[in-house]
Amino acid sequence: MTESTYRIAGATGDWEVVIGLEVHAQVTSQAKLFSGAATAFGAEPNTQVSLVDAAMPGMLPVPNRECIRQAVRTGMAINARINKWSRFDRKNYFYADLPQGYQISQLYHPLVGEGSLAIEADEKAGIAEEKVIGIERIHVEQDAGKLMHDQHPTRSYVDLNRSGVALMEIVSRPDMRSPAEAGAYLRKLRAILRYVGSCDGNMEEGSMRADVNVSVRKPGDEFGTRTETKNVNSVRFVMQAIEYEAQRQVDVLEGGGRIVQETRLFNPDTGTTRSMRSKEDAHDYRYFPDPDLLPLELDDTFLDACRASLPELPDAKRARYEGLGITEYNAAVLTAEVETARWFDALLEAGAKPQQASNWVSSELFGALNRLGKSIEDSPVAPAQAAELLALVADGTISGTISKQVFEIMLETGDAPGKIVEEKGLKQTSDTGTIEAVIAKVLADNGDKVEQYKGGKEALFGFFVGQTMKAMQGKANPQIVNELLKKALG
Amino acid sequence: MSVDLTTVKRVASLARLAVTEAEAEALVPELNGILDWVEQLGEVDVTGVEPMTAVIPNTLRLRDDVVTDGDVRDKVLANAPQAEHGFFAVPKVIE
């Protein structure tokens, strides 16, 4: 494997940055991990809180099967070992957003063991070739409530709606060596989660956030001391946090200081990190097995059902598209977001030819959606209609140029392409007699250019094609125009 | 295993228990007595005995993913020393 060449130039030489990410992904479920309260985003404060979530005395947790199932499916999607026997532990600490005084998590026996995912080569980003990033584990745990500090001069407000919502904590190995690699890892992980359907990947709403572990070293040295920057909530911010933190560490080390293993906070407004200056013993969590919960034991029937329910994943889909003759670039673009891939698969199912369809989607459709400010799920043109349009081009009924015109009308009216072509009389003419007549007129009107062409200025051929097409409002079959023009200019 | 006065104070502080100096000193021998007693279990030979997680053989029960609870804000906030606009209101805890 080629190692990353990303380096931070210091006064004492080049430094390498070592990155590991702990991603907290909210599990897509109706109810919470251990209670029957709802998980929907944006509800009135404290209305989605059961007495279990509020940690009233005597309330007992009962795990939600769907949360376990989604975590198992996620584990399978990163080719990880699934532990048929796992257990919940209590992580003890006091904070205003944690009514229990402990978080139910999994330290000693996580649900999902070792796995990995591959990030693609991206020369522009300095990733020379595909790289496999190790994933140490995925465990299931409760989210905390939400604190608001800006509503009152002396009080913080606590909303427990998020308290007890299921999270997967996905812990990578310290395998990344540049901000770009970390960004690629996050994007890939997000894509997998969204394909699997175990997390909506919505970083703005906080359903995916990352703790960023960064250390620096001279290439070839042992790992340095790391810091952990908490709760960074976008790919761009993660990359910024790494850049800033790595440079800060190099400055500290070269200034004769040492790095303190600590928790830091990222400030998105300045792109900087600062120490949380928490008390030293704040990290003494005194984990122990939760006595309210028996070990979680899964049988083969459950695991088989999880496996059978997995969709085609990004890597497999990309390989399949490339196998259909779609370019590497288009295959990557079409598989990056699950909605795009779904739309494209529907287009193929409707009979569109893969290569033609992939070019059309990545140029025409994306262009139109961009212009309209719409996502592909809200595309005014459905896959079946698009397939019909592409078929009209493929069988020569309309030219590529006309197809753009038809597509515009489809976007506006929602009409079927066949109907539009019929009504507007946009069918392509392949009738040689008609085309020959137009060509004769074009040549007669441009006698000087014909002379120049015959005198060797062959680039003028395109001019004659253009004039002929123009005279026929783009409706001439371009291939036949070419042939007949060549003959006429012979 | 045994604990000293420092450990007792530290554990009390982690558990947010207000323990006076005199109480802490009294707790040292008490806690050590309990630890010694539990340590006697280590004398039992458990070679070949499977670890047991419950006295009655039982497996963890799971619930279906259905919303059956919540929407009890008044009950949830009933014991709060201070609540405003549907939130718990606590002393400012910004870091």
C-alpha cells in the first residue's frame, strides 16, 4: 500500500498526521433504544420522553429489536464480525443532559467486531490508490439529551427528546494519514449507512457526528500522543479540525512542549480547536455490566435475515456499473448517493442503455436538477419517462439536439416524450430526398465557402453541417446529413 | 484489593456524594471489610464452570420498534425544581 504523502512542513522537518475517527450515527428507528418514546426530529421539547428516558426510579430498559438489527446489518455491510453474544455496560458520569447518571453503552463486549471499508483513489485529493481503512468495532449506546445555553442569562435549558435514542458508535483504526483520507472515509461510511438504511446520515440534524482523534509524528516513528476533538458535524469541519489540530501539535512539539492527551472542542466559525479543560478524573467512567440488562444473544435465524435484507452496496454497485460499460467517473458519481443509484437503477430497469443513460443522467439530468434546485427524488421527470426519451434518441426518432428540447418541455409540463415529439413535430427526418434538397440550397447560398472547402479548408465541413441542421430546425438525422454532404462536396 | 482514604474520597466525589472527613475515615475499614469478604469467593475452585449471568436461565427480551410511550411532559417535568417553556431549567453548565 502506498502511504499518503500528506506532510506538515515543520522547522525540524516533515511531520505525518495520524487520524482515527469515532463516528456516532443515529440509528433509524421509530422508538428509542430502551423505551417506546418516539425519535422524530424537531418535536416540542420533552414531549418524546418516557419515564425510562427521564430515569425515574424503578424504570427498566427493554432493548428495541430494530436498533439491534440495524447495527448488525451495518456491521455486515463493512464485512465485520458480528458477535452473537454481546453485553451492555454502564458508563458513569454526571452531566445535566444525562438523567440516569450513566450512559448505557457497550465497552467490553460490543455487538460488532473488526471490519473495514475502502476509500477510492482520488488523485486531486492526494489519495494515490484505493486504501482500506480498518474499523475496530461498532457498539450500540444511548444518546444524551440536548442542552441549550442561549435562552436564559443564568440557566441552561434541557430537552430530553434525544435522550435514549439509539446510536451506533463506529470506531475506526488510526489508519488515516491526511484530512482528505478522513473526508473520504466519512463520505464512504455515510454512503454505506444510507444504502443500508441504518442511519439517514443527516449531519446538519446531528444524526451523524464525529469525534476526531489526531496525533503527529515524524514518518516512521511511533504514534504520538493524541487529542480528541468532540462532536464535529460535517465532513468539511472534520477536515478543518484535523488541519488545525495537526499544525497546532507540530507547533507545540517544535516549541519544546508536549501534547497533553485531552478532549478539545471545534469552533466552526474560526476553524480552530480549543481545550475543554475538563477535570482530570472526568474520564474515570467506572464501567460495569448493566445489571438491568441480560447479555444480548443473537441466533443464526436473526443474523441470516439481517444478511438477506442487505441491498447492493456502493462498491458492488459501482463494479456492476463499470461492467456495463459505464465510465469509472460516471459509475462513481451515480453510486455516491443512494437516491441517485436508485433512480439510475430504475432507469436501467425501464430499458435504458447503460452508457447512454449514464452520460445523460450525469450531464442533462443533473444539470437540470441543479438549475431547478431540486434533488433527484423530486425530479419532475420519472425514470420511465427518461427511458422513453433515451429510446427515442437511440432508435433515431429524434436527434440528440432535439432530445434536449424535448427534455426541457418534459421538465415544464411533465408530458411524455413521445407525445411531445408527436405534437411539436420534432421527429427527425431521415428522408434523403428532403435532406438533399436542403443541402443543395445551403451549398448554393455559400458558393464562396464551397470554393474554400474544395481549396483545402476542410474545417468548413462543420459549417455546412450546422447550416443544414439549422435550415431543418435540428430535425435532420445527423448521420445522413454527414453522408449526403460528403457526397455533395465530393 | 483494598482502599485507602484518598480512594474513598475520590469515589465519593465521582459519585457526587458529600462525605465528611470523619465519615470518609470510617468508611475505609467498612469498605475494606466488604472487599475482603467478596475476595473470599476467589478461593473457590471454578475450573470448568461456565460463567453465569443469571440465576434463572433467561435471555434478554427485545421490544418491537413501535412508539408506545412519551407525550407525558407534565409528568416528566413534575419533579423538576425549575422548568420553563417545557424545558428543565438548570444552572448554566456551559464549558
